Amino acid sequence: MSAVTDTMPFPREQGRSARPTVHTPPRHEDIRTEPAIVKWTVIALAALFMGLFIVLPLANVFAQAFSKGWDAYVAALVDPDALAAIRLTLFVAAVSVATNTVMGLVMAWAITKFNFAGKSLLITLVDLPFSVSPVISGLVFVLMFGAQGYFGPWLIDNGWKIIFAWPGIVLATVFVTFPFVARELIPLMQEQGSSEEEAAVTLGASGWRAFLKVTLPNVKWALLYGVLLCNARAMGEFGAVSVVSGHVRGETNTMPLHIEILYNEYQFQASFAVASLLAFLAVVTLFAKTVLEARLGSRSGRH
Amino acid sequence: MSALAAPRVGDRLWQRSAIPGFGLTMGVTILWLSLIVLIPLAGLFIKTAELSPDRIFAILTAPRTFNALKLSFGLSLVAAAVNLVFGAVIVWALVRYEFPGKRLLDALVDIPFALPTAVAGIALTNLYADNGWIGALLAPLGIQVAFTPLGILIALIFIGLPFVVRTVQPVLEDLDKDLEEAAATLGAGRWTTVRRVILPAVVPAFLTGFALAFARAVGEYGSVIFIAGNLPNVSEIAPLLIVIRLEEFRYADATTIACAMLVASFVLLFVINVLQRWSQHRTGRTG
């Protein structure tokens, strides 16, 4: 979806240049736009809907987080259980983002640099986790490694614990964030083709060197973009992690799970304080995304 | 795109290439995909296939399951429809008009993608509770949103909005304005031009966005469970019922509901792919 097509910044450029220049008759512009009253009604409706459904919930997170002042806010964050949740979330995100970045590059290379039968099927399969409910993403790993699962008894005999422990949380997070890096790289690398790498290899470079010196510089912004989105989702994943975590306070609770527990215990302010960290991460991610999109010159259509 | 011409399947399954690493990277890709995605998903289907068809039918038609599925699919449909209408308004404002704060509005559309679902869930619940910013205004009118199906609808609208906007936006941006000019020059009124020239070109993108928003809403969990009230048969969504059955160790029920939902999302995925091809064909986009 995120193809670099000939995006024409049409209304902007036209609108700006139409007024000062004389040779463009004003009537010319009129026939392709709507009366001012229609225009401002549409804008007002859009702003109202966005304000009600997007801005208010976001603002509410921060308002509630600071509702009891700065001290209460900090107290909620330095609580030992909160700190343990933050540590676990950072650890899980680091492992799953690193894994999915490496694997995303490998998969994008295999898919885009060679011609083979079944390519579009493979791309669909890489995207598959996007179509799976988070709850089901957790459930499949319980069925694999849980006490009643396919490998459960063997794992128990050998003293391994995956479900209700951090390996299960990492697995579920890797599943949920599986497509993020690959799907940002694949359209771009398809468009760039493989002629530059072919030239490098023909001139004597090894495949690895061609990847490092040619491919990687070509895709660095798309890669960073994919990593960013992957990280935001990894830190914020709730449903899948909730199913495999077991909710042990201070041990297997990630930040989203800690938020849930606090909220269900009516510790609203503390809950929103932890939530505000994730909301802040979301805002930062979006800001970086806007900057990167300007650099990439394209827009990602779907996540 | 010509570099990606389909291989002649008759001779070989892949074409020889000067670039090394096909065997290694393709091997790792298939192994990784199988380990993380395909085998776990297959395990779910195998577990469900061990049940007799009668048992599967009985689980899916049990009132509580049936009501949960009905609620999830029904409300997701309504939420996607609401997003279709307001998504159209937002896309039109963002693509066709200049106004102060436009870039900010554009960036904010992605908030539901970026905000973790649990955070969205508690924020919406707090907002629509009787003492919340919006709930306090609605309570005197006798309108209860939080802990009712209406609350679920609000959460599903929230998470679905970017899918419609971000799918339609690039298509509308790329639309050739000469056609509109031609229509206007030939005497069509503005409304006729919008309806007869622009609308047909963006309908496939709107349908794709609708299907994406719907698919996401059906499986949504985190942003819904806080505001839902979770009353069995009334405000209990299907993903929550899966979690409940799992906690009760009723694995057969959990896997059967999960399989039903997965089959529905795969059908949707197929429909979305067909729609996207149609949309590309219609607008000449090659993305």
C-alpha cells in the first residue's frame, strides 16, 4: 500500500498560487471546489468528530494521571509493581523488536530480491497475524505450550515454563508484531528492484556486502519506520499478552496489564499515571512517524 | 514492476539470479513463518477438528456464545458504517481543503493505531462514566453509555476510524482532477460531479476501509472490555468469551469460538484483497 506513487499536492499548490498570479482566472478554481459554507461545514464536522473521539480520550489520560497532583503521579510510577511492569515491558519489547527487525529484513530480502512461484501467497501469510484477534494470538500459544497443550507435559517434565512466564509473553508479542517491519520494507524493496544489488554482486561484492552497502542504505528510513511501529505495538499489546501472562504482580505483568489491574482495583489515578507513559510513547511515535513519512515521501495506508 | 514478472512456472519454481542467498533467506523465512505463525494457528484448527461436528454446532449455537458472536459482528458492522460516514467527511476535509491545524488533525487520525488498547479502554470508560467529562453531560438526559452495548460501539468506532481514512486518503489524493474539470465544463453541477465522477472512483477504497475497520473491530479486546460492562448475553463480546472459557479450562469452547472468528477474518481478508485489486484497477494505482 505504501507505494511511492505520483502523489500530487494538488489543492495546496493550486490554492496558494491561484491568488497572487493573474493569469489563472478565479472561475477556473471555482468549478472544482464547493461553496465556502459547504467547505467550512465539512471541516467543522471533521474537527468535531476527531475532537470527540480522538482528542478527548487522549487528553483525558493525562488529565486523570495528574488529577491528584505531581507527587501522586510520581508515586504511582515508582511503586515497585509499576517499576517491575515497566522493566518487563522494556525487556519484552527489546527482544521482540530485535527479533522481528532481523527476521523482517531476511523475509523482505527473500521475497523481493528473487522471483519465485507463490510470492503473493507468501506476502499474505506474512501479513496474517494482522487479521488474527489479539486474544486468539495468545490462545494459540496456550494450546501449544500450556499445561494442557501439545508440548505442555514435556515442558513440565523438563522444568520449562513458557505460559504464565516471560517466554510466553515474548512469543505472543513476536506473533502480534510479526508483520510490522517486513510490511514496511516489502513494497519499497519491490519498487527499488534488484538491479543495484545485481551490479554490486557482478562487480565482485559478496551478497552480505551488497546487503550492507546497497540495500540497507536504500531502505533505512522505511526500516526505522517499521521498527518504530513494531515497538509501539510491542509495548502496548494487551489482549495476546493478557492470555499468556498469568497476571502475577511484579513478575509477569507488563505495563498494559498493570494498568488493567490498577483500574479494576479502582486506583484510577495510579492506573492513568502508568497509562500516560504509554500514551506519551504513542504521541512520540506519531510525531516520529510524521517526520519519517515526509522523508519517505509516501504514506502507509494500513497497519 | 516489470522486474517482478511472474516466473515461468513450467520450468522451475524460481528463476536463477545473480544475487546470492535465495536458499538461505527463503529457508529461514519459511522456518520462522512456520514456527511463529503457521504451526500455532494450525494447532488451533487441529484442536477444534478433534471435536465432533455435533459438538462444534452445539457450542456455537449455545445462547451465550451465539449472543456474543452476534454482538461482536453486529456492533462491528455498525461501527464500520459510522466510520465510513465520518471517515468520508474527514478524508474530504484533509485532502481537498486548507485550514488551520490541518497537519495536526491529519497526524491525530493515527492515534487509535498508536495508543495501546488498554489505555484507550480506560480513557473511554472514564470519559463516558456517569462522572466523566461526557458521561456527566449525558446522564441528565438519561443516556447511559459506559457499561452498555453503546459503550462497546464507541470503542469500536474509536479503533476503526484510521482504517477508513488511511485507505481512502491516498486514492482521493491521486485522483485526476482533470475529470472533475471536464465534468464541470460539460455543465455538470458540483454535486453531480462529486456523485458521478469522484464517488465511483473511490468506492472500492471506501469498501476496503470498511472491511478493514470491520475486521479489526470483530477481534478487538483491550479497548472494549473496560467500557463494555461484560454482562453475559447483553454486553459480552466474543473475544472476552474466549478468555473466560479458557480460564474455566473449557478448551473445546474456547478453540471453537476462536476458529469461527478466524474463519470469518480469513474470509474478510480474502474480500479485502479482492477489493484492493479492484481499487487499483479502477484508479490505476500500482501500490
